[in-house]
Amino acid sequence: MQRFLVIIYLLLFTLGVQAQEPTFYVNISTNMGTMKVKLYNETPNHRDRFLKLVGDKHFDGTLFYRVVKGFVIQGGSSDSRNAAPGRAIGYGKAINIDAEYSDNCFHKKGALCAPRQPEEVNHFKMSDISQFYIVQGRKYSADEMDLIEKATNNPIKIELKKQFYLPHKEELARLKTEDPKAFNKLLREIKDKINFHYSISDKIEFTEEQRNIYSTIGGTPELDGDYTVFGEVVEGMSVINKIATLPVDKHNRPRSDVKIKVSIVTQ
């Protein structure tokens, strides 16, 4: 039934016969409770691939194998199924897809997100949709949000200054006294280049909505722009807290297995 629903949806979407995209929900059921999750239409590739995996029962029987209190709970990796106690998990067969970012999709508490390999081996930050993590996080103050922005953005600005300003430093010093008009023209050109490249960089600039949610509900704002967020828990938020507080081993794996079953919610 699950696979049939996914096939019908994808067929309709391909043929363009629907007037408006439906909103899909899934239940992530565990032995500690069930979370109902809304999938975002702003991230259609993640939504569709996730739904296909749900229809194929890819996640059923896997574990929440990495739990970090105040941060995230992560699960779904194929190698977690029937894994022996104490075994390191998280190296199942990856399914990599292009990242999808949206200002409306961020790491608030309850966010459903796709992990990925580190940038040194994954330059384009491609998602591994074969598993997922859900944010628990914590609340952040305005000062902490400012520090996160500065920690990310200042190095970008410094690098752009090295790239575009420093090569012209001596020329600008000369023009400033010899030809002020040419000095102003060159300086504007340099600033325009720096501003353009900064605007398309991986900077972090939190919106008012993000600042409000991170300060009242909480989340993990330091992950924004680095990982794709493709859904959110709309019911069962307390289950996240239950799982996040479980005792874990040296691999951050809960000592008591938390088994997963994912199903599409029929509306």
C-alpha cells in the first residue's frame, strides 16, 4: 500500500495533472513512541526520494544509532539493522543526492534532516538520504546567534579581502594621492566584487523568524547552510526528548535499541 501511494503520487506529479502539490506526512514509529513528520515541498528531491525509501521499507527495522543530548538523534542507516550491541554504526550503503536549501527550512527543534559525508570527500555537500537525523538542540540567546554568524562570516570576508583587495593595495595607495578619481573607481570595483562573492558564499544570516524560533523553541542553528532540512515533527515532539536522554555507549549509540518503522500517513 505504501509503495502504491508513492507510485501514484509520482505519476501524477510527472504528468502535471495536479492543481496543487499535496503535503505528505510520515509516521516514524519506535518502541519509545511515534513522531508524525511533515515533509517539505520546498525540498522536492529529498521528499520524493525519502517517500520512495519509505515505500520500499528501507528504514523498517533500523535503529536510532547516534544520540547526542541537546543536539540530534540520528537513525535509518542500513547497517544498524540487527547490529550487535556495542558495534559502531553509520556506514551503510549511502544514497547521495544534491543538497536543497531554503530559508524556510532550518534546524529548529524537530527538524528532519539529511546527514552527509565531510566536505573533504563531499565538496558539494550532497545529502545521504539513506538515513536521517532529527534535531533536539537547545535554546540560543541573541548574543550566541551573533557569534555563530561572525564565526562563519568573518573568515569569508577575510578571504575575499585577500583575494580582491590585497593585490591592489599598493596601487590604491598610489592612486589615492596621484589620481583620486581613479582611486575611487578602482575601490568601487573591488568592493563590488567582494560584495558579489560574499552574497553567493556559504554565509549565515539568520532571519527574524529563525532568531525568534531558536530563542524560544530551540534547535541547532550552527548546522544551517551545511545540511539539508526536508521536514519537521508536527506531533510527538516528546519522543525526541525521550530518545535523546537515553544512556549511550562510546559511539553515542543507545544501550537499549530504539527500533524504527516509517510509514506514510494517509490523509
